[in-house]
Amino acid sequence: MSYGDIIEHFQLWYGKSIRWFTETKWAIKVPFEDDWLYVTQGSIDNTQPVVYNNKEEARKAAQIWGPNAEVVVYKGHSDG
């Protein structure tokens, strides 16, 4: 299997462009008790972090969460 075949299978499997997975994405975290939580979207059964294509866009969106909100590089599900 060639590299191109692997990429094509990956795109079909995940339904997204490989570029989405390799570009830097930004997210907002807010403090909650002794931890930090991502700002999310979706339903109670299916939430996912809201991600932004650049840091400035994320900073503007983070203003609504107050001075303790933190803009971070989003690393996906493995970020914990």
C-alpha cells in the first residue's frame, strides 16, 4: 500500500481532510474546580471542543469567558 493509499483510506475513515489533522488548531480552556475544561459544543451525548484556525480568533472568542480563560493549542483527544 502506497503513502497515497494510506492517506486516502484515512480520509475516508475519518471523513476529514488530512490537512485538518496536521494544521495547528486552537481551543479555549476554562478553570473548573481543580482542573481545566475545554469550551465545547454539541449535545450532552456528543460534545467536542470548539476549535479555531488561528490564535487571534480563539483569543477574541475567549473574551466572553473572562480573564481566567486560556487559549491553548488543541492536540486532539490525547490531550486529556
